[in-house]
Amino acid sequence: MRRILFVSMAFASFAVAQQPAKALRIAIQNFSTSQKVAQADVVVTGKVTSVEKETVELPQFPGDKTKVAFTVAVIKIETMLAGAKNVTHLKVAFQAQPGAVGGDEVPQGGKFGGRPFPGRGFGPIQLTDGQEGIFFLQKHPGSDSYYSVQQGFTPVAAKDENYKDELAKVKSILDAIADPVKALKEEKLEARLTASAAILSKYRQPVRSGQLVEVAIPAEETKLIMKTLLEADWAAADMPVAGFDYQASGPGIASLVGLYPGNNGIPQFVVKPGESYNGLWKETIKTWYEKNGAKFEIKKFVVKEKK
């Protein structure tokens, strides 16, 4: 007998690491691949094989005592990349929006993405029969038997030109999370930047239940992340090209660990006409780290143990 896993797509908001306004010059409409993978409980490739006529009643967010109707799409799993085991199908519940067919109003089998709503950003992702891709799922706040797809965690469509590259990236990110030190010692700087962003996204994500405390990560990991951060070309974030991954850049990683002006002892600085804000930011951190590196610790969120 096949085991069916129930999944829901609910509205939710995510806390993004604080970033200096002058350094972040691109609008983020969707979370980066590193963030999606690191913060997902389940990552799969699969295909929507049907959309059920009957709706289900589910809460929309943690602590919500009311329930609303969700449309249910059935996804056949192709590959379980991370999370659940011994599962062949998923039932994904999403809030259907009038006139928003398949996300961005594309035909069956098309790309994913919430329909834009004037003044309110992007709405819930709509699913239709035949859509294929990589899904990033989280446990539903109401039950361990259910999952949710947060807004901004848009699946990667199998029809995207860069699908194979994204799938390879997802797998490399999962490898980095499984063995941080190995990933942070990769020869290519780009690979180490991606690994750093993924590892930090995992460490710094808000834990969904229990009282939070911060604890230091292994000292070797901190040193390797700082080495990667200071080797990166920060100026690339000044005028980012299409597809630029801010989270996997020098400024993005520095923001994730709280190394921005005015925090952690990092001094403020004044940018003169013609100077690079990100370049000065890097040099400021470099000077600071030479004096304070021995004592600096990168920390992660964990749930406080009950006594």
C-alpha cells in the first residue's frame, strides 16, 4: 500500500538577515536556492499528477484557531533529495486564487510563481496538472503530518532553461550542510561562497518551536567562512547582473553573521563620491578581523534544552 504524505502551502513571512540598505541594491522577490534548501524540511523533485475537486480545511499560520479551504494537488515524487523517507506521493494544499491559473497565468505544465497582486506583492503559488520541478517544503504549523510551502519558496520548474544547473546546485548545497568543513575547503571560491551561504542559512534560520538560544559553531568552520568572505569580490554586489545571488556574496555572508557597520564592533565609515560602498565595507571588516579574529565566533540558533 502506498504511503501518502499530506502537504500544505500556506501564507507565511520569513525574517531575512539584516542587511545595510546601501549595500543591497536588488529587490528580492524570491528566496535564494541556498535559503530554500537550508530552511526546508523536505526537498523533492516531482510532478503534479492531479488536482482534487474536494478542498480541505487547514489553518493558515501557527496559532491560528480558524481554518480555511485549501485546494489539493497530488505530486508524484521522482527523487527524494532530503527529508521524508518511504514516500511516493505528496498532497499539496494551496489557496486557489480566482484568475490565477498555474501561477503567472501560464498553461498546464508551465512555470511556478504566485500571481502579482497590486500593492501586496506576489500571491500564493498555484498548482496545475502536469507541472514538474523541485519543491521546497516545510512542516505545517498545525500538524507533523502536514507540510507547507512558504511564500518566496517558489519551486524550480523542470521546463526552466537552468533546471539542471539548479538541481546540481541543490544537491551541492545539501552536501555542504551535511559536511560543512569539506564544503568550506573546496578549491573554487564560488563553491565555497555557495557553501557558506547554505551553511549559514541553516544555522541562522529561526527555529519554529521552543525558546531560542545562540551557541558558537565549531571554530574551524568560523575561520573557513571568514577566509572565504574576505577572498570574495565584494564589488560584484555594487552593480549585480541578472541572477546575482546576494546571499552567496561577500556582503550577503557578512550580513548573515552580523558583520555590518555599527554591529559587532565594526566601525561606521563614510563613502566618498566614486568609492565602492561594498569595497570599503570589506576593507573595514578585514582591518577589524585582524585585531578581533581570535575572539570572534559565528553563532547558530538552537532550541534551549529543558531542565
